[in-house]
Amino acid sequence: MFKKILIANRGEIACRVIKTARRMGIATVAVYSDADRDALHVEMADEAVHIGPPAAAESYLVAEKIIAACKATGAEAVHPGYGFLSERASFCEALEAEGIIFIGPKPKAIRAMGDKIESKKFANAASVSTVPGFLGVIEDAGHAERIAGEIGYPVMIKASAGGGGKGMRIAWDESEVRDGFERARSEAKSSFGDDRVFIEKYIVDPRHIEIQVLADGHGTALYLGERECSIQRRNQKVVEEAPSPFLDEVTRRAMGEQSVALARAVDYQSAGTVEFIVDRDRNFYFLEMNTRLQVEHPVTELVTGIDLVEQMIRVAAGEKLALSQADIRLDGWAIESRLYAEDPYRNFLPSIGRLTRYRPPAEGRSGAALVRNDTGVYEGAEISMYYDPMVAKLCTWARTRLEAIDAMSDALDGFTVDGIEHNVPFLASLMRHPRWREGRLSTGFIAEEYPEGFAPTMPMAEEAGILARIALSAHLIDATRRANHLDRLRPAQGLRRDWVVKIGDDYHALASDDAVATEWRPGEAVWHGTIDGRRVTAQLRPFANGMRIDWQGLSVRTRVFTPRHAELDALMPVKLPPDTSKMLLCPMPGLVVSISVSEGQEVKAGETLAVVEAMKMENVLRAERDLTIGSIRAKPGESLAVDAVIMEFA
Ligand code: ADP
């Protein structure tokens, strides 16, 4: 076994690999850029090597720097995590040439699976079911049209070198194929430097289900069940689970056996993932194979009890897998929620800043469930604009799917993150969504269920009742403590009476003796308690004269009044927020790339006003209606805070 390995990655996955290496008695080396000097993975590793400036292209993506770090520290092997250099065959070869072992598959397998057309040919040859399509060279738009006609509409045009959900378009008829083919080809050329595109059947309303495989260099290849990843936003996974609520034993075995056949066909030696889409009739079609550890691998670990990183390290060290297919049993249900630094209320725009508060729920047993949180941050850490905006991967495990969902709901309710915007409210509301709970999923779920994006909702009557009682309990605990401080001999008087809790603009009458039990103390952000026998976790944040309560994706402002005060409060004039409809505000902290209009110009709805860059993504800000530009306040090159005024309209 290795004595020392280097982790060529950052964030949660670097921390996750370090944990397993440490348990195995292997010393670890971290690498870090300027932006990651104080990062958790640097602190956790036994040694750390600085590899350059923040931009990944000048640090984490530079193979020579990783190799130099291995030599400087005597690391015998490299775990690449996911992303960065994990699927670069040339990186493995460069390591091999230096006698350093790559903890992953051989370069040949990475190459074979790295190209969509080539991998489909391999899959076909290994009798893996693929999406019906054409894998040859498409000469021109006319040719594309003939092929699409043969496949049958709708079709999908894909860049062979594409990835990360990019370079795909759907065509519903001949004119869309002609148009789409030309655009796809020029886009593929400019984005991936490779203009090969192919056409395949577009599967309507599919589910994304993938198989975890594990193979060694001694002829053993196994499948470790599936993960369903149908909860996606713009082809990016948000919530994953294992097993899939959709598969039966027969389909599971067929998908597993085909995945193993594919792994064998490319002499795969490591952990890998074979991705499929599955239609309503449980027909499944190979999409691609990811030749690395997958972000969502923890759910497989939770239902199989197998540490995938440990297995990868053992296989890379030349060991024979100590498992056989019969040893692989799926036990219970696991769910993963990806916590992103993004604003769910603003169309999920990226958010950056300092984590002024970061308190994940306790890991380990929670009642009959288990909680696991894979993270690379800590309270006080900075979420920068340079890297992936994922903050943590929160997982729960329980005997059944619904229990795992309820455990996730509770864990999300108790997850405190302040200082940045994040998607916890969205995830928490998803956990209550009836269609999600029933497991009726498709990759279109989020687009279908949240067509207008995610908006704050007002609580229903029963929910308002719970929120009102949380607010009142906090108020009474606070008031009792204050009363006791003021006069220790005459404890809290006048608290046992009728109260009115204002939630948003609504008033809820309550009596103080409502059945609430809690251990909450003033100042605590997380409120745990029991209301009518039901366990409730919520978060409380004080604001002027009141409490904001976050619970299950609801976020409300509450105030507690006596009935008389409530009557008077209702008479108070309403203060209107300032009118921002005549301004273009910067939707996230970012850099102004360009201003596309000039003062006095008339623009039509949909025209570009400005482009702002944040988190490596360019965001085009367009006119929402026909308007005339007034004064322009920001200049290209300027860094703006969220809600800074870019321009005013006349
Ligand atoms: P990438 O490598 O860019 O991630 P994939 O081929 O893995 O691309 O596809 C990503 C997602 O796009 C899938 O999870 C699925 O939601 C959708 N998708 C891809 N191919 C098809 C298809 N033929 N029909 C329907 N949806 C598809």
C-alpha cells in the first residue's frame, strides 16, 4: 500500500479523500492556489504545496505543477477527485512517465470514454443499449435532415466533445434540424475546438439513472447499484438518491450487467459511473461513462456500506478487490442535496462572500436516520468567485425513502448558513413537494414544477399555526428571561394570556398555553422542539422587534403582540419600498464586462443592456420591456455589489 498520496483537487472532495486516506494510514499532501491558502483541505492534509494563482488554469489544471509537488513531497500516487485533471488521459500518462500512480482508470479507458461518439461505438460493440442515432460524420445540413428523418422526431444534436450539459440542442422538425446542425457545429468548434456533432433520438421526459461500477486489474468488475439524478436544473444535478424509486430488480440487473460489460470492454480498473436515461417504459439508453469518482458517490456508499475512495486506492495499488457481486447488497435509502452558493429567489444566480455563520447539522445518528455532510468550508471561510459554487453535500440515510426525505428535511431545517445566499430554502421546499415525495420524477421536474423559478410562498393555515407557535415560544422564553433578570423575586407575570402573532401581514390569535416544548435559548439560531407531538426544527433570526423564521423552505417575518397592540399595529401606515422599476440593478456581485446601450437610446424588450461576469459565467442583462435609457452609472471593468445601479431608465 502507498505511504503517501497527493490529492490534486480542492474543496469537499479533497477533504473527503483525505479522510479515507487517513483512516487507511496513508499520509496526504494537499495542493492549493492563492485563493485557498486558508482552505479546509490544506488544514486537513499532513502537508500542503502551493501551486499558483487562483485561476484554475494556472494552478489546479497545470499537470507539471502537480507532478512537481509529488516529487517535492515524495507522494507515490495522485487522487484527482472530480473535475480539474480527473479525466485527462495526458495527465495520467505524464504521471506514469514519472513513475507516479494515478488513482483512477488507465489512460486508454479515459480516452475511449472521453469522446461521446467513440464511447457510443464502444458501448454498441459491448451490446450496451444506446440511444438510437447516427454516429458517423454528418456532412451537411441536408444530410443531418435525412438522418433525423430516419431516427424520427424529436432529435437531439450533440457535440461529440461536449460536456457539463453544454453543446446539446433539441430539434422538433426539419427546419430546426437544419438550423440546429449549423449552429451546433460552429458552437462545438468555438467551445470545444472540435466541430464533430452527432444526432440521436431525443427521449421525452426521461429519468437520469446511473450505475456505479468498480473494477480491478485482476479481472473482477462489479456493479454497486444505481443512483437516480433526475432532479436537475439545466442538465446539472441538484438532488440524487440511491436506489432509484423507478427501477425494478430485473431492470437494475440488466443495467448493471451492461455497465459491467462496458467496463470490461475498455479494461476499466477503478470506480466509474455509467450514465443512462430511462424512458417511461423503463427502456434505458447509455449516455456516457464518467471515468472518475462522481460528485454524488456518497449515496452509493451509504446504501452499500462500501468506501469507494478506499476501493479506488486499493485497486490503484494493485490489490485484488475483496468483494464479489454477491457481496453487494443495497440497504435502505440515501439522499444527497447539493448546497450551492446561489440565490434561489433570483433565478439561482451565483453568490459569493464570507460565511459569517456555517453550522451544519450534527453528523451521525439522528433518530433512526443517519446524517453525513461532505464539505470543504468552515465558519469564517470565503466563497470565492474562482471555483465551483458548491458549499456542501448533505446526505441522509434511513430505512425507507420517505424516512430519508423527512430526515433530509429536518437536516436542512437545522443547517445554518449566513453571509452568502444559498439554495437551502429551495431544497427544503423540494423535500415537501408531493411529486418528489411520490417519486414521479423526470429530468424536466424542476423546469415543470417551478416554471417561474423559485419564489417565496406564504404559509398555509396549518403551517402558519406552527410558525406562530414557534414565534410565540421564542417570545415567551425571551420575555421570561428578561423578567427574571429584572426582578428575581417576582418571576414572569402577565405572560399567561392571549397573544397575537403577526406573520407577514396576517394576524394569528394564540393562547400562551399551546402545546409547545422546546429547549431553545435566546440567541440560538436553530430552534428544535415539539409541537402537538410533532418534531420541528426551524431557524430564528431576530430583526427589529421581531423574528424571521425559516422552516421547510418558508421564510417569514413574525412579530408577537398583545391583542390590543395587534389592533393598533393594524392601523399603522404601510411603508412602501423604493421604486426600482426604473433602474437596472446588478443581480449579483460581479464585474461589468460591457454596457450595450447609450444614454437616450430607445430599446425594445429583450435587447441586451449590459453583460456582467460572476463565477466565470457571463450574465446577459436584457430589457424587460420597451424603454428609453436615462443615465448610465456603471462602466465596463467596474466591480459591482449586488443591487448596485447599473443604469436608470427615462
Ligand atoms: P454532458 O456530458 O454534457 O453532461 P450528457 O450526455 O451526460 O451530457 O447529458 C446530460 C443530460 O442531458 C442528461 O442527464 C439528460 O437530462 C439530457 N439528455 C442527454 N441526452 C439526451 C437525449 N438523447 N434525450 C433526452 N435527454 C437527454
